[in-house]
Amino acid sequence: MKSKPVEEPEDLGVKIGTHDEVFWTQLKDKCDDTIRQCTFEIEIQRHLLELAEKRIAVEKEKLK
């Protein structure tokens, strides 16, 4: 009798882990997102600071 070749099951994308692992993984993902957002916010704040400095200089020139 010939045996059938073993077929790999389809990957259903299901991950198995403990509740604690899920908690820490979600926390890590949130921290990554927060760091990314803060990085963008710092860049925006630097541009606003440059703009404010230019506008201050313009206003000081008006008083001369």
C-alpha cells in the first residue's frame, strides 16, 4: 500500500501565546507607535521654532 505524501497545512495566521505575552507585545507595539509619533512631533516643533524666530525678527525690524 502506497502512503499519500504529507501536505503542509495552510498558514491561518493564528499565533499562540500566553495572556502576558500578548500584553507585553501590545505594550511594545504601542511604545513603538508613541516613539514614532514623538519623532514626527519633534520635527514639526523644530520647523515651528524656525518660523517663530523668523517672524520675531520681522516684527523687531518693524520697530526700528
